Amino acid sequence: MSGVRMAGWSAGRTGAASEERASRGASLSGSEDNGPPGAGSSGRRRAAPLLLCFALLLALALSVLLAIGLGPAAVPPGETVRLLRAAVTGGRVSADAGPTYQIVWEIRTPRVLLAAFVGAGLSAVGVAMQSMVRNALADPYVLGVSSGAGVGAVSVSLVGGLAGLGIYAMSAGAFAGALLAAVLVYVASVARGGGLAPLRLVLTGVSLSFALQAVMGVLIYLAPNSEATATLLYWTMGGFGAASWGTLPLVAAVVVLGCVLLHRWSRSMDVMALGDETAASLGVHPDRQRQRLLLLAGLVTGVMVAASGAISFVGLVMPHVVRLVVGASHRRVLLVAPLAGAVLMVWVDLLARTVVAPRELPLGVITALVGVPVFMVLMRRRAHVFGGR
């Protein structure tokens, strides 16, 4: 039974073979969005967000098309478009093109689309987390959500719970573990008066994350065989090998809803960057807004981790990169960051399944190799945000 429940993630391991802290005041939208041209504190011109969004949409469409066609079995772009059109419109496909159609539509298309939605969700939630805890080092996993998801997935795999869900049992366990971790962080962080201080959130999340990682390490150590251990370790570093048309709609719906809500709350996040007292004087209830952000971040992150595992650095680095281009206003950042994250993740996934084909690299390896140098450059360019002068 354990082998059946882990089939989805085992397929992920061989998927390629089958085919500030934000500086105070810097985030206030009025300082860059509503002032006269050239009135920004740095005097630098910011890219027009709508024009940039249009360019990123074109880049995303092209990236998705190329990623669907590229792989161990390459498909020309023209043939890829023809097969996708036949799949969407119900057109006929010749018998000779049947195997190629299966690769393009059944294997690669849901995988590439899932990568785009997860990249968008991680970037958007990363922006929300950095705003919620007022910490430039925050990312979607700072509250222990990824560790909770790992414990849930490992527990289901080894103990055998949720057997009725078949190959989705591991993902369901991950989602339950992620939500449980978010609830525990919230309960442990709430002060006696009902306040939700950023520092308490960060410290509680980090502490709980270490504890859950220890539990997950013990469970993996007790795994009955090396195959189970390898599958679980691969899952903890992220991958889209288990993507299917069955899992994609839920992830897409949750990510789109999360991005829409975060954009609606962008002004509140701008005001919260000024501090709780200033936010309250401007009509924003900081504790209530943090509760909303925590609930939404836990839900979106839990769904993404259940579908793809834990993918590092995207939610940490992408918000900072976007702020360098469009400024610190959350209204602008939350327009551009999801699209930029989607483009990045599509190409990261393509590298993961082609660099050492027919084997597949964990996504966390590639994002870390890319994210660490980028983050080091960001720290040098924005020293005032990271404790420099």
C-alpha cells in the first residue's frame, strides 16, 4: 500500500524520463506612486508596471510554449501549437502523432502550467510575508509551513493514513500538515491582549520549523527502505513530476484568488510598513490585517507545497528583485512579482528535467544555486535594508 500511495511522488523523481525586512517608510505608496515625476527619494525612474506586466505576459506565454516542446523528446514549436490546439478544441490527432500528443498534453502541459502557478504563488506570498513580519528575510516558509507539510507527507507515507485518496494521499497529508503548522504558529504568537507582533511571529515560526524538521528527520530515518527515503528527500526539495490535470485546477484557483486578495490589500501593507501605531492612526488595524495575511499565506502555501514540495529562495529573492525595478509600492510589486515568478519557475523546471536527462534534478537545488548569488548581490546593492550603511 505504501508503494501505491507514493506512486505520484516516485513518478516525480523520474519525471524527465517519462518524457524589507522593508525599510520604514520605503514601502509607502505615496512616496513613489503619487508624487510628481522624479520626486522619488532616490531620484531613479521606475519602470511602468503595466508595460512591464505586458512584457512579462508575452515572456510567460513564449516560455510555456517552449517548455512544453523542449525535453528529452523535443517537439518543434509549430507541432506543439498544433497539438495544443487539437487538445483544446477537440480536434483529431493522427495515430502517428498519438505518442507525441500524450507527451505534450498529458505530461508536459500540466507540469509547465503548475510550475507557472507555483512560481507566481511563491512570489506573491513572499511579498505578503515580508510585509506581515516587516522582515526582508521572510519567505513563504518562515512560519514553518513547509516543515509542517513535510511531516504530514512523511507521516502519511510511513503510517499509511488517508489510504482512500490513493496517489493523492501524500499531497493531502502535506496540506493538512501545512495548515496545522500555520495554526500552531498563530496560537503560539497571539499575545494575551490579542495582538500579533511581527517579532513573535518570526521567532515562533522559526522555532516550530526546527522542531518539525527534527520530527521529519526521525521519520525519514525510520523509513522501511531506501526507495522510500529517497522519494521523501526528493519531495522535500521540490519537483513537478507528479503534476497532472487532476491537481492543477485547485492550485490554479487558490493561487489566483490569493494574488487577487493580496493586491486588494496592497494599500494596507504599504501603511503597515510604517509601524503599528502609524498604521492604526491611518485607519488600518495591523493585528487584524496580519491575521488575514497569515490565514491566506498558510492556505496558499499549503496548497502549493502539497502539489510541488518545498521550493526555496523564489519567495525570498523575487520580491526584492521586483522592488528594484518598480519601486517599493505593494500595488506595483504585487502586479509584477507573480508574473516574474511564473516565468522564472517555468525555466527552472525546464532546467531540472533537461540538464541531466533522463534523470531529474530537485528544483530546490537549482533555485538555491541561482538564488544565493542573486541575494548576495541584493545585499550589497541595498545595504541599508540588511543592516549596512
